[in-house]
Amino acid sequence: MATFFFSLTQLFSSIFILSLIHLSPSSTSPTTTLSVKTYGAAGDGVQYDTLPIQAAIDACTSASTSTTSGRPCHVTFPPGTYLTATLFLKSGVVLDIQQNATVLGGTLESDTRIFHRLNTTDGRTRLEDYPRHADRWYVVLAEDAAEVGITGGGEINGQGLKFVQRFDERKNVMVSWNRTGSCSGDECRPRLVGFIRSKNCNNTSIHDVSIYGDFNTPNNDGIDIDDSNNTVITRCNINTGDDAICPKTYDGPLYNLTATDCWIRTKSSAVKLGSASWFDFKGLVFDNITIVDSHRGLGLQIRDGGNVSDITFSNINITTRYYDPSWWGRAEPIYVTTCPRDSKSKAGSISNLRFVNITATSENGVFLSGSKGGMLSNLKFTNVNLTYRRWTNFADGLVDYRPGCQGLVNHSTAGFIMEHIEGLEVENVNMRWSEDRSRRWNNPLDFRPSTFNPVDVCCNGYNTICYKPTTKAF
């Protein structure tokens, strides 16, 4: 296996609960197994077990590197609740969190209790046991590590709601327990599991994972894949407030990601490329995914100059609905956009995008928006069935370009809104508006001719529209 370094690879950045984790290393069965109980972990959920757990991890990595088998060492968590500050996962170590075992991330319960812990010497966690900088706030963190994993039928619980300072039905606000000024507002969020500059993240498997995040809390993504290649995500259940599966390219390109057999509910995008998009995305496949009650289904937000190509979405069932405008998204089942984030950014391009066997029921239409410097090209829709139906009382009539760009823009509702596109192929695509005779659906196809190839429209029965592309005409 080739060895690579990545500046940031974040996985499972939800802030609440993640159960049944399995991040597979390349190696097979372990040669050594160490129990955190052997190293003095109480597992009572009251006293901090950080020091004994870390001692077991350190001993395990030593055992792994001292053998010639190349097999990782396992650190096991028997049933119990293990309260801890940040744990540093080391090379050659697999955490085996068994059924009925919970790794419980620490929180700032109160100034009094923190003061007490800071001034005791009984082995409890001290404030300095946590990283100083916000980008390292994880319950489990691997830095510059290789051949690591997390497995078992247990749970990692970040106690996310304890970091919320103000509860609001529209959007809860988080602050950090660490008042060092290294972050502000809802960016001050803990995360569950992270990999930073780790080796061999080019062959990562994430499967049979359930992620639960507070539905009203922002910035609690499900799975963020940053600058990492050859990743497989399968059989995952993600129910969280922000983007569920979110590939990003902060410091390097992202190739060959496959996500299959997943169930998703989110108050943002179920699948989203970006918005961090400084480098290229290529060769991504999303197949057999169910999306329910989400603010947006399939989304691409390219804002920083990176290019996207050869992406396939197939066999996906989508239900989207309106939520408050403070959240990005306007119930679009499919949302594809390129535009500069700000005056210092440039637009990237999107090409060779395929949507195959897609079924959606949504409160808004499809939004396909390129830009002058970042056209959408060679888009193909095959066997797509779209049903538009309103069932919430939130206001519509807005197009959402956020982040950056034009922001929220007043625009009449349409089945498809399209701009700055070169090459659109549509085969067996049907739109239906269910029991709605209002004028909001009097424009099934909305496009600016100066930025888009002309299309022929053919009627195929009552309340059904199909589109056939014509040749390119510019």
C-alpha cells in the first residue's frame, strides 16, 4: 500500500452520538489485545478514564511496532461508560468498543467542577489534557498515524447538547468550553473522531455506522472526507443537523469515493461536495441511498476554484422539505452550483455529472447553476421522476446561492432552474406537481437562453413534462 500524508482528514464530525464504528485498517487480526480495565479504567461514567485509556493505547502501539507481523494491536473497552478527554490514537492500534460500552466525551459541566479538577492531583483529567486549538477538539484523534481503526458494536457519545449555549427552535448556538479565543460562535464545536495528516488514509472503509446529531445544531456534519482517496462508505445511518456525507478538498484533491446503501436525514444537504473546494473532485459514486425529510438532497457547492468531474448519483430516493431560511437550502432535491465564494475566489467547473434512477418528492425544484467562470457541462439525467408537493408553511419563492455568491435571491418557483450550462442530456425524466393548482408551478422549466443550450419540450400526459435536448447552439 502506498503511503501518503494529508493535511486534514476528518471523519465522523458529528457532535452527538456515533455508534457501531468500523474504520477498517488494511491489516487483519491482531496479535495483541489489551483491555482498558487492565490499565485502571473504571468505566463508571463518573470519574475520568483518560489516563488509563491512553496508557493502554500507548502500550498497544509499542506492542504493534515491536512485532514483524504488521498486524495491529487491539485496545478493548468492555461494557461500561468511559468518561474521557481527548484520546490520541496511535499507529498500529485498533479501538474495539464492545457492545454496551460507551466512550463518553468530556464537557465543561460548570466552572466550579472544572476548577476542582484543575486543582486536584488524583489522576482526573486536567484542562491541559485537551488540545489548545479548536481544530484538534476530538473525542478520538489520530495525528500522523498509520494502520489505525475503530470497531465493535459500542458507542462514542460526544454529549453535544452540553456545548449548546442558547437553545432556539430555529438554530441552536454552540460555544466552546475552551475560552481561549481560538474560535467563536457556532464554529466552537467538538467533534467525535478525526484523522489529521494520517498515513494510508488512501484506502479507508467506513461501514455499519450510525451517527446521531442534534437536528437543530449547525456544523455537526455526519462524515467529512477531506483530501483523501479510495474511500468506501457503506451501510451507514446518518441523522444529523448539518451535511451528512460531505467530501471536501482543503489541501489536496479527492478521488475515487464510493458511498452506498445509506439512510440519511438532515437539516442541510444529505450528500454535498464542498463548499471547501480548492482542489479537484473526480471519480465519485453515490448509489442506493435513501434521503428523508432533508433540507436538500444531492448538492454540489463549488466555491474555491476546484473542478469536479465524473460523478455518478444512482438509485437514490429523495424527500426534501422546507426549513427555516437561516439554514442553507430551499428543499431542492438536486442542487448543482459553481460561483466564486467572494471577490478573492475563482469559480471551478463541473463536468460529466450523471443522475440515474432518481425518485424525489420535494417542496421545491431542481437548481442547476453554473457561472461565467465555471460552467456546468455534460450533465445527464436518466430515469428521473420528480414529484413536487407543498406540505409545510414555510415561505418559498427564494433561490439559495449560499455560501457567498448572491446569497438568497427572490425567484419564482420552477420545476428546473438552469443557468450557465453547456451540454444537457435528458432521457425519461418526468415532473409531476401533486394536487396543486396554484400558480407557483406555472413555470416547469426556467432558464436564461443566453447562458444555456435551447431545449425542446414535449408533453406526455396531464401534469407531466419531459425534456429532450437539442444540439448545442451558441
